[in-house]
Amino acid sequence: AKMAAPLTRSSGVLIEDKRLDGHLDAFRLLPLSFTAITSILFGACMWLLLRVTADPALFYFHTHWYWGMTLIPAAITGVHVVHTRQGKPTKYTLAFGIILPSLILLFYGNLQYMSAFEKTTKLSVSDCGAFIEKRDLQRSWEAAHRLYMSCINETHVATGHPRDVLLQRFRLPDCEEYEGALYGDGYHKEAHVWEWTYLQRLEEEEMCAGWCYQGRQLWSHKKGARDACSKAVARLYASYASPRASQVLTMMLVILASTGVMTIMLGPVMRKYGMEW
């Protein structure tokens, strides 16, 4: 009976050592867990923003400097390398791996939200000169319309077929002059490949016709064009681009606020197990 007490104390020490080893093992897994969580979280937000810029109906109005977001995977990779070499996380690397990507996404999310709001407003109005891209697309659509009607009239004179029949059966790409006008070959001084490709895609996918105002279908044979294509794009900005940018903004603000709270709360715990904090 007298030997029971020493054995109990030894058992308590062993249990405590096992608990400590268990906590240390958990902290050793923290670098890998941190990398996985931040990659999934920030990667999903990047995808939300980049998906909008690459959307076929919206890409015409976006520039390529959104690829500045590639700094985010670079930052996550850098933090992972530091954690792996040190064998443990630190307050500064954890904060850097969260705050820098959050600020970048906050910047681009706000940029996209403001751009979506502006485009929704300016594309909805009938003013074709509301901004440069809208004006240029209107001029390009008018050039396409002139070429199409000229083609129809020439075919009518040459064949004698009624104009109404020709307008129903043929579209702009059926005209012999289309390729030359598209790429600016021959006597065509100006190429329209960027604008006409975009307008054609809108007609075919968004069921619209014309640009600033509803006009004749020049590319698509699909029936049921409901509105001018500028208004169709405005609706996409309002229903698709703006909500996604708002989601990213909200998430980044929550993450930044949570990071500040967690940094304070984790301090005593990390120092208890010998971590610099």
C-alpha cells in the first residue's frame, strides 16, 4: 500500500507528458494546416473575382491588371517555406499570411464592386457616349449594320429576291465583305475583330440585338431578342458581378477583424508551449 503513492505520481507525470507531446504534435501540424486553409479560403475568393473578369459577356470592359492577385499564392508559399524551416509558426508569419492576402482581395473586391456599380448605371442609360467603351461599341455596331444593309441591298439588286426574305435568311457573316471588314483587309481601313466578336457573342448568348438601343440582329438567327445588348450587360453586372464582389468584401472584413481578435487570444496559449508570440 505504501508503494501506491509514488506510482500514482509517476503515472500523473507520464499523463502530463503525453498531453504536452500531443499539444506539441498539434502545433507541428499547424504550418501545414495554415497553408491548406488559407489556400482554400483565399483561392475561392480569387476565383470569384477572376471568374467575373473572364466572363464572356463582361471581359470586354476589364483590364489584365487583376492578375496582381497572383501575389496571394506567392505570399502563402513564402509563409509555408518559413514555417517549414523554423518548424513552428510565429505571430508575424501568421499575420502576414492572412493580412496581406486579405488586403489585396479587399482592394480588388472594392474595385470590382465600384466598377460593377458604375457600369450598371452607365450601360442602362440611353446615352451612347456615357463612357469610351460604350461609345466605341456603338460606332462599331453601326459600321456592322451599314455593311449588312449594303450587302442585303446589293444581293437584292443582283438576284431580285425580296429584301424581307434576305433579311430573314442571311446574317452579316454570310456577306463576302465580312472577313475583310472584320480584319481590316483590302479597302477596309479599320479592323473590328475585337468589337464584332464581342457583339456577336452577346447576340448569341444574351438574346439581345443592337448596342445602345435595340436594333436588328446582325449575327444570330435565334429569335426572341428582348433588349439592347448594353442593357443586357448592365443586368449581368447588377445580378452577377456586384454580388460576388460584395461577398469577397464581406469575407475579407470578417477575416481581418477575426485575425486581430485571434492574435490577442492565442498569445497566452502559444507562450505556454514555448512559442514566440
